[in-house]
Amino acid sequence: MSDQDPKQNPTGNAEKDPSEWVTGDEPMTGAQASYLKTLSQEADEAFDEGLTKAQASERIDALQARTGRGQGS
């Protein structure tokens, strides 16, 4: 067994495609919904409250690209 803390030493698969998430079919989280509402308003897009976690993640990525949010400076 390894003594390494996975939070300090993430593995190569730490970022999975949302379609591969085990919980991806569950409803989006409250945090996702809140951020997605903000992004949707900024992009003048409709907010869909029925998205799954995976769908919300993909929508957030798309709206961040459109609005420039979360892209770093």
C-alpha cells in the first residue's frame, strides 16, 4: 500500500471526461447550478435546471469559453 496522499499527488486520471464519471447521471450539484445560472445570464443563454452533473460540467465549459470566464489571465 502506498503512503502517498492522492490529494497531494493526483494520478494521471484525475481529470476524467464527464461522460466517464460514475455519478455523471446524477442531478447537477447546487454549486454547478449556481455557477451555470451566472454563466447563462452573462452569455444571454437559457438555463436548464434539469441537467445531469456531466451535462452541467460540459455546459459550464462551453459557456466559460463563450464568456471568457475561468480562462485565466
